[in-house]
Amino acid sequence: MGFRRLYRRLDLQPDRAVVRSTLVRKCEFKGIAVPTYAALTDRPERAAIEEEWEQMLAHQLPTCPPFAEFRQ
């Protein structure tokens, strides 16, 4: 089940330690650093992503949350 579904399925309450360890293993496999919140929010591309958020995702989701809501 993808993170998209976990995000919407409040009844699942995923184990944060499992999610974190999975992310760490995936990043190690891909040879990239584990992203931090600051690294994701301080990117220069953030403004462009926010501007194009709905256009990029609306066709992929049943309902596209506002960018600010998703970011929280």
C-alpha cells in the first residue's frame, strides 16, 4: 500500500519506526541521503511545486488536498 493511502487511512496508524527504517533502507539502496524536513522545505523548487501542486496532482488523486494542508 502506497504512502498516499496510508496518509488517508487514519485507522491504520502506521508504525513510524517501520516507515522510517523503510525510508532509510530505500535511500541507502539508491545511494542518496535521507531527506530532512528542512531539506525538503528549504528547496528553491518549493515555490514552483506550490504553484503547480494542483495541476500536477489533481488528475492522480480523488481529491487533491491544498498544498498548505499537505505540508502540515
